Amino acid sequence: MNNNSFGSIETILPHRGTMLLLDGVNACTDETLTAYAIVRADAWYADADGAMPGWIGIELMAQAIAAHVALLAMRAGGRARPGVLLGSRRYEAHIPVFGRGARLRIEVKELLRGDEGHGAYECSIHHDQERDQNRGSVCCAEAVIKVYQPADFQSFIEGSLGS
């Protein structure tokens, strides 16, 4: 499928302005999603060289998961409930920064979806190198991320802030 078949990323994710890090969705199945992001030299996260710190990759993964959940809900005729990133045991960034202008491919694969709103996704970020250099795709970061979609998001947030 081409990128336009999913519409603009703004119709999929609630993130706006500088907090929207994904640029689009490439593919989506019931269990997987592939998204992409361009590292922008003028973005809030950019270092002196215009690169994105590697630790921001976990947010790229979280936004790709949110896009997967949203597209599944849209296919079913509804809207996704708000959710939260619970965390990860280990986020491995194989490089310290994502270079200026890099086109990153973010892949997420659902490992678990519980009836109570809990989920887990295997995630990775790849940088597609120049094809004429025969270098192919390089895995830049990977993690298994746990997420939660509470039935009553407002009560969940209020309970979290009160503890």
C-alpha cells in the first residue's frame, strides 16, 4: 500500500504541533504497523548537528503503536480510546543519534492484547541506507513496549496524579 492510503497522520494520531513525530504510515495489518519519520534539523529535539537523540526513539515507537491502535479502531468503525506508555524493560539504541535528514522506518508488532486494555509490542527503528551503496537497512533501536488503554482514561489519570 502507498502512504496516501492511510490519509494524513493528523487524522490517525491526536498529537499536534511539535509533539507529532511521525510523518506517515506505510503499512498496517491486524498485528503490525510500519510508519516513517524524517529527522528534522529545525525540530525542538535537534542537536547542534541537526540530529535526533537516540532516546527519542521510544516516543517514535509509542506513536507508531498509537497509530496501530487507532487504525484498528477506525477499521472497526470507531475511535481508539486514549492510552499510555507503561514502559519497557529495555530500550536498546544501537546508535547515539538519528542523523539529520534520515528517513526512519518504525515497525511495531503486537505481541499481546488483553481484554482489560493491556498490550505489548515488539518495536524497532530502521534507517534505510543509500541503495547504491548496497548497505540495505540498519536497525538503529529496538524494544518491547508495554501500553495500557484504560476503560475510563480520565479516572485513570486523576488516580495517577493523586497517588
